[in-house]
Amino acid sequence: MTRVRRLSDGKIFSNPRGVALSVGKPIAKAVYYCCRGYLFSVEGEQYEWVYEESADRGALPAEGTYWERQAKWSSGHSSWNSVNTIRQRVFDRSVLIRNWIDRTPNADTWRSSRMLSDEWSLVYQQTKDIESFPWIITPTIVTRHLMAYYLFYEKMFGMHSHKIKTPLYKGHLFRFVAEDVDPEFDILSSEVMNNSFRTNAKPVVRLNDGKIFESMREAARILNVPIHKIFHACEGDIKYFNEPLTGEKMEFRYATEIKYK
């Protein structure tokens, strides 16, 4: 990750705006130009870009929940990068699969992705009015989607998969067994619509009272403070900032650096 280093003392800031906030002067653009080599110094200080090959600060640990480990909820094609879009996409696909299971008495027999795509396409055409987003259903897309969210579908619908390679067929087979549905599938279903399980949001702690927020955005919304100041406090660019109305000193840190270190 590219950051800014002040040459006089070696202090590293998250970006030029972090430097500006730390000194309380509107010099972010000048620091940027200094790092680019257009300016020799800014307010008597010299700055340069520095690249840190370190883990993303504030990110949830790998041993977190399945959704946090896989980070499935915020990856994918750029046109699908909206968290709300991805959440809705998986929710809609779950509705489609639920409708298919309800209409199919032998859903527990092994099916190829080709068979599933044909059957799901038929159900989709019959129920697509409930779908928020279009789905071009192909064998490849079916396989990729089911394997990408395997644990969810395993718990939600008792899905099993088996990969085979024979002269007649090469690929995954799937079946959905009602008896194997996780008894807590309602919880898994709610997780799909719960931001804390979907996003790459970084939980933060307000040191004033130890209150934990699921993300900087949530903290900014509830406390009505600028989100960028929470970010720079967590990054260590500034020690604290003043709450706009009361003037109270607000100190924030990444929850991971408080809870897990």
C-alpha cells in the first residue's frame, strides 16, 4: 500500500490528507506534489511516497467467520462491486433455488450443472418477477456460483457436491437433501442480509468509552462525525479529533488492533 513518509523524522502517514490533518494546515495537495517531485519541500518539510508490503490494517483476522475469511461479499466483476448488489444477488438466487426445491420432489438426486441450469431456467422464467436482477443461467455460471457460496448453500439447502471425471462426464454433480439442512439455517439466511457478515468493513473502537462499531461508516452515521477523520485517527495520522458540536476529543482505533493483538 502506498503511503507518505516525512523525511525529517521518518513518520509514515496514510496519505497526503493525513499529513495535512496532523499539522492542522490545508497542505494535502502540496504534499502530494512534493511526493511527485514537483515541489522540493512543504512548510520546511520534505515528503516522499513509500510502499508498505504489510497486511491491510484493521482487516478482520483470517480465523474469523466464513464470510469474513472468504470475502465473497465484496469481490467480483466491477459492475457487481456494490455490496448491496452482491447481497441482493445471493438473496435472489437463494429464492430461486428455494422455489426449485419446492417444485421438485427429487431434488435429492444427483444432477449435473447442465441439468440444474435447464431446470432452474424454467423456474426462473416462471418466477422472474420476484427477481431483482437478471440471471443468465448456464452450466458454468451455476457451478461457479454454487462453489463460491458452498458453505451457505450446504447449510441453507443441504447441498452436496461431487466432482467426477469419466469419459461420459467431467465436472461437478449436485444434490439437495432436506434432511441435511442445518437446523440453524434461519440464522445463515439472516447473515446474507446482515452487513457485518458480508462486507470488508473494518470494525473500529471509540477509545473514549470502548464502544465498538462494525465499520467506520456506521460510527460516522451514529455519531454524526466525518468518516475521514475516523479513518485518519485509526491510521495513526492524528491522535484524536474534536466532535463538531460539543468539541469532545474523539479517539478511534481499529478494533482488530485492540481486541486481537
